[in-house]
Amino acid sequence: MGLLRWGMLCFGVGVFVASVAGVATGVTLGCTEAFCENPQPTLAVTGVSLSGVAVFDGCNTCQVNPAVVGGLALIVVGVAVGGVGVVDDLRAVE
């Protein structure tokens, strides 16, 4: 199986995992709900662990579902591997 097909497989599985996990359990597992008068609209990753990714939005901290993060990682890997497969196929034609 070529790189293009491996990329398509990773991309498809990533989309499936991220969408099913997002619908079944939600994209975030929990957020703080503190009131901020003048929030600074910045996004920062404050922690990465097996239980998910913690994101700070300037006022509150949210825990992103690890299955969604894994699905997004598979999507990125699939695009990269598929892109290499496309370039490899184009070079083989010449």
C-alpha cells in the first residue's frame, strides 16, 4: 500500500475518531467558569497529559477531550503522509 493510501487511511480514521468522540462526550471535558471584567483574548496551552490538553483562554481553563486531540493528530499525520505520497507519485510520472 502506497503512502497516498496510508495518508488517506490516517486522515479518514482521524476524522472518524475526532467526530465520534466530539459528539459522544463533547469536545471539552470541563471548563472553569470564572467571570472576567477585561479578559485578554489569548489562547495558551497550559498542560498536556494523557487526560487531555489544558487550554487557557485568558480567563478560563478548559480540558480538551484526549480522543479529539488524538483524532486531530491523526488528521495532521494523514495529510503529511498523503502529501508525501502525492509528491512521490508526481515524481514517478516524470
